[in-house]
Amino acid sequence: MSKLIFFALLGLAVVLWYKHQANKRVRDASKPADKPVENMVRCAQCGVNLPRSEAILSQGKFYCCEAHRQGAPDA
């Protein structure tokens, strides 16, 4: 009888350990990927801050959109 209880507890321990590992994998997979830090720049026309990759560079100045780039006074 003690062998039966031992194997039942051993089986229960294996099942609980397996479920714990499966939940750990799901939590790790659901983490959002870290985005690299990006420099922010200010629009020369309106002053809004935006990521450098989304900005338009013209004559050494950054703009938030094409309309602001075209509407900027020439320096």
C-alpha cells in the first residue's frame, strides 16, 4: 500500500512540475519584445517631439510632416 501512495505522490509531483514549466513558457513567450531606445527630435515648425526615424530631415532641420517642411520659412 505504501508503494502505491509513493507512486501516486510521485506522479502528482511530475504533473505539477510539468504544468509549472508550461505556464512559465507561456509567460515568457507573451512578454513584449523590448524595442530599442530611439532619439527624439523636435519639429522646426510646430515644436512637436517625434522619433527620429519618423521625422523628415531637410537642410539640417527636422519636421514632423511634409506640409511643415514645405511651409517652413527659408533660412
